[in-house]
Amino acid sequence: MMKLYRDENNDPRAEAEGELALLAAYLESDVQDDKEAAIELLQFLERKKGERIGNAYCITFTDKAVVIEGLHSELRAEFDRNIFFQAVEAWIVFVG
């Protein structure tokens, strides 16, 4: 479960525990308040392949999973495509 909220500067924030924490951090740092960028992620997911390099993370789409890796750290997590889809879809609705 991911908690989505706006901070005192009205910036979008996401909080989660466990491996979802990396997905939450990715949405905050690399997608931010950019609805179009989030929609592009769903398009990559639909094509089932591709890679995007953002501010802090590299995201790779495969047939079976979505992998997020830190560019400046050893952080890495693999997500089921459906979980990733649900998180990005919620982010799109949230940032409106």
C-alpha cells in the first residue's frame, strides 16, 4: 500500500514500506508532478520492453516485470507488472 499526499510546498509525495518504498521514491523523484511522464510509463509497460533513465533511477520494462535501479546507489527492486501499473495509475489520478 502506498500513501500519496502533498507536502507543505504542494509537491507530490509517496510513502510505502518494503520494496514498494523504492517504487514510491521513483515516482517522487523521477515522475514528480508530470502526468504526461506517468502516462508514458504506462505506454512503455504496454509495449513490454524499454528503458528510461531519470533523475535518480533507471527503469527497465520486460515481458514479466519492471525493474527499478538506483543510479547513485545499489538500490534495486523488481515489480510485478500489475503492481507497477496500479501504482502509476494511482499516481496519475493523484497528480491530476
